[in-house]
Amino acid sequence: MILEAITAIKIANEAIGQIKQFASHIKSVGELGPHLTKLADAKDSLEKKAAQGDMNCFFELENIRTKEAEIKQMFIYQGRAGLWDDYQKFIANRKQIKESERKRLEADKVR
């Protein structure tokens, strides 16, 4: 469990680092896609662990939220109108699809 948390933190930090590095060299925020996806997955994993009482994950989530505020500003000022809202909907939909897949796999194991 602690190893999973460390891995999620490492992935989140790498994604944030890549986003910052590319931010000054991109023509469109869409070029950050793969890194934003990694960040969203790591954040989801950390949220689950923080909900279970892992203090390190809780504080790492606070760090990610701060970085997300910077990313949001990039979306607002460098992207099209409504891009941040569309990105939030995409992430919510992606999370729902992953959860449905996890439940389906769990149901298959029970059978």
C-alpha cells in the first residue's frame, strides 16, 4: 500500500514536471494531453489512499491542487473558451469509465 502511494506520488510529480517543462514550448494546451492524463490517474489513486487515512497522500494532493490551479490558468489563457470545463468533464467521464471497468472485472471474478 505504501509502495503504491509512493508510485502515485512519483508519477504525479513527473507529470507536473513535464507539464511545466512543455508549458513554455507548446503551441496548444492539447499537446499536454498524455501528461495531464498521467496526473489525473495519479491524483485519483492518491485521493483513494488519502480517504483511507494516508497523511502523505493527503498533503501530496494539496500540492497537486496547487499545481492544477496553475494548469487551469494555462487552459484559460492559452486555450479556447470553455476548454477547462470540457477537460473537467472529460476527466470525470474517464473516471466513470475506469470505475465501470473495474466493477465489471470484479463481477467477472465473482462468477
